[in-house]
Amino acid sequence: MAGELILVVEDNDKNRKLVRDVLTVRGYRLLEAVTGEDGVRLAREHRPDLVLMDIQLPGIDGIEALRQLRADPALAGTPVLAVTASAMTHDRQKILAAGFDGYQSKPISVRPFLEAVREVLDRRGRAG
């Protein structure tokens, strides 16, 4: 079911536009942040159904932003999917060990990206 609110935390304009275009055409509603701090603030204000988080951000990085989201009782259960250019195996292990609900490498490949978003949202729906 589309219509879910997704927060995209991404500092690269082109990457953010691609994610926006891909998700809005599928009927998702979007919020966008350029920094980890703004991402955490918007998540607290709007309680999104899913957060798509870049790892390398200006200010606090995506791992620290995730830590802050997980520390907030109102947001602790919000799924957060890492979307990052850090594609090395040890980076992926570090990202998943930090507590992300999944991982997508950049540049995104549209079909697998949409499938991953849907899977995380469906998992959340079954859990909640």
C-alpha cells in the first residue's frame, strides 16, 4: 500500500532527486533532509513510516543519526534503511551492526531499491 511517509536523509542533490522521483511515482509521500541533524528533527516532528539514511552526511553521520533515532522511545521502532556509496563488505557489516534495518548501495538500482523499501515497510506493518 503506497501513501506511506518516507523521510529521505541525503546530502547529494542528484541522489535525493532520483530517490524522490522513484518513490513519488509509486505514491509514497516524502520528507527530505540534507543533514543528519535535520533528519532526526524531521523524524521527531513527523514520525515517518520509514527513514532512508545516507551514511556520509555533513554534521552528524548516518550512524550517529540512527543512534539518536533509536534512543528516542517514539522513534525506536521506525525502520531505517541505509542508502550509501560505502559498498565494501566491511562497511556493509558495520552498517548492519549499527542497527539499520537494511542496506542499499548507491547509485541505486530502481527495481531492487523499490523492492527493499516495500519489504521494510511490509515488515513494519506486520510487526506493528
